[in-house]
Amino acid sequence: MKKIALTIAAVATLGLAACNGASDEVANDTNTAVTDMDATTDAALTDVNGAATDAAAMNAADAALDNAAAAAENTVEAVENAADAVEANAQ
């Protein structure tokens, strides 16, 4: 994507410079456009990395909830087994 944008910017620069003779202004505008594109790319990468971090945190939270549910289920089974043992010993 970046290569295409740079190619288009270069072609536009050459075309405008040939037509208007204002090559310095066009070059400055092109440099500004490339700088803006780099800043946008950096911001997009930051957003993607943030989303990946959020996804990892959500996966960790899901795993913790699954582990807690399994522990609760094991506790219920242990209580049921203990109750069965008390009942069997009472007879």
C-alpha cells in the first residue's frame, strides 16, 4: 500500500512540476503527504497492537473463568461425595 501511495505521489509531483514549474511547492506537498501517511500507518499499527493485547487479555480472562467453573464443579462433586459417605456411615 505504501509503495503504491509513494508511486502515485511521485507521478503527481512530476506531472505538477512539469505543468506549473512550481517544483519546490509540489515537492513540499509531497513530503507532507508522505509524512502524514507514515503517521497514519504508525497509528494503525499502534491500534492493531492494542487490539492484539486486548484479545490476549480476554483469552486469559476466559481461561480463568473456565478454571474457576471447573473448580466449583469439583467442589460440588466433593460435597456430594462427602454427603454420600456420611449417609453410608450412618446406616
